[in-house]
Amino acid sequence: MILDPTGIAMVACQDWHASQRVDELAEALWLAASVDPKVIVEIGCDAGGTLFCWRQLCNDVYGITLADNSPATGGQLYPLNDHGAQVFIGDSHDPAALAWLREHLAGRPIDVLHIDGDHSYRGAVGDLLWYSPLVRDGGLVLLHDAVNRADSRVEVTHLWEQFAAAGSGRLITSKRGRPVGFGVLRKGEDI
């Protein structure tokens, strides 16, 4: 269990360009730590701020992210810092990405899957369908931007609304300012 999720989230946001809200990220860290993760996978790594967070929880962290880290792909133009995670540079919807991850997992399940890549509805559903089968029962799937209504390009909200309508998952939102949120799903209960 991490001792200071708020401190880690602050460092990730201020020093490593994590694009999440500090309070939302801190709560996501606390939840992730609660499942005692051995393997964490992130789809869409941006500058690596959340990779920094996941590396505070466990050593086996994997990422899949595009080489283009421009605003057109949801990035911030900062270079990727992998913080010791193993990262596949390419499209998460490319079969080579899934094959790479399966090879590195060598049969081990994912404990926490963070989906923050393609923010389109189709892209988020694709990431969920491709990678959630690798999550262990009781493991977590975190969908970032679950309630981000400020950016019309973000369609993850529509996916989250479907889970919420079915009474599935838990939503983490900011107590201050405009929330973007994490939709939290537990494998075996929600998916």
C-alpha cells in the first residue's frame, strides 16, 4: 500500500506532466494499491506522468502509446519518460501491440488496466475488448476522462454512461473544479 497517494499524484502532475486532476489521480492510486498489484498496464502514456505513479505501486508496469504525442492525438508534446516501465510505441489497436503485451506478460494476469488512449468511443471500446480479458478476476479497469464534457473529442463519456446506466462501476471525480473522472470497473463484477 502506498503511503501518500496525494503526494505521488502531485509530483506526477507537477513534475511529470500527468494530465489528470490531482485528487482524482490520488483516489485512483489508492484504489489501485488496494488490489496489491503485481502487473499494471496503461494504454496511452502521454508524457509518462501516470507511469510514474504506477511504478510507485509495482515493478511490472507496461505501456502502449503512440509515437505522436501531439495535441491531435491527445498528448501534450512533452517527451515520454517511461520511469522504468516497458513501453510499446504504436497503436493499441494494432495486433502487434497485443502480441507484444502477451509476450511480456508470459501468462501473468493484469491487476490494473488504465485506459487513457484513443478517446473516441470506438477506440475506448476496442481497448476494453482487447485488453480487459487479460485482467484477473477482482482486478481493476480505470477509464480516464469518464465525465470529461469540456472536450467534444472525448467520447469515453458515452462508454462510461453505458456502464453507469447498467449500475456498473464506480466513478472518481474531482471535488474541486471541472471533473474529468475515472470510471472504475472491477473484473468479475462489472465486466
